[in-house]
Amino acid sequence: MKQRILITIISIVIVFVAAGLGIYYGTKKITYRAVVEGIVIEKDDKEYSPKLITSYNEYVDFLDDYDIHELVFLTSGDLDNNDYIIDFINYDEDLKIDSIDIDITDDGINLKYVVNKVITDSDEYLMYFIPIDDGLLDNFVFNKREFEEK
């Protein structure tokens, strides 16, 4: 009899905990989504400057900084042969990136995007992952970003 009561109480607690977690995660606002080109995030008060990622641990820490825990865009294998420049550009659903040129100068890295249209302002950024050869950059200094409309 006591065992049956204990099992009933434990079952009720498990149901309430599962329901609470379901409500919490169901009502939690997700501020990012994956698209073919990268990860779209909503703008807030974080810093959005380009960054060089050279290891999977750096990548995971970077995603944690932007509260992106469940979504993995790159795998550890992706970072075996490449480093990645992560850039943030204004995003709209209609934006298509045809190509990107990377110019490494004494002043830093220049990025030139060839796009179907230029987005000057939006409520979202595209976190764009640009692969470069592993170890190509010793010191990452971002200089400028340009857009060419095709």
C-alpha cells in the first residue's frame, strides 16, 4: 500500500515537472533561426562585429555568447581544414548572397558581398559564416564591408 502511494506521488511529480518544462520551453521566445546562408538573429544590445573562429570550442563559446544553444551550424569537422570569419549583415528574407570576395590588406580584412539587393536596415542580422584556409590569418583585423548589387 505504501509503495503504491509512493509510486503515485512520484508519477504526479514527474507529470507536473514535465508539464512545467513544456510550458517554459513552449513560451520561450526563440530569437534565431537557421537559413541556408547562416543563422538569422534578432538585433539587441549585443556587439555585432566580425570575428575569426579557429576551433570548435571557440565556435561553441561564440554561440553561447549569442544565446544560441540548440542550433549547431558548423561541426567540429568543418573546423579541421578551415577557419571561419563570422560576419553580421542586415537581413531580409529576399536577400541572396551570390558571392563574397575577401581581400587581405595591411589595413585588415575587406569583405565585398555580391547580393541581389542591398539591405540598409532591418530588425535582424544574418550571422554569415565565411570559410577561409586554416591558419591563413595570424591577426584578424576587420577593415570594411562593401555590397555590390547584381
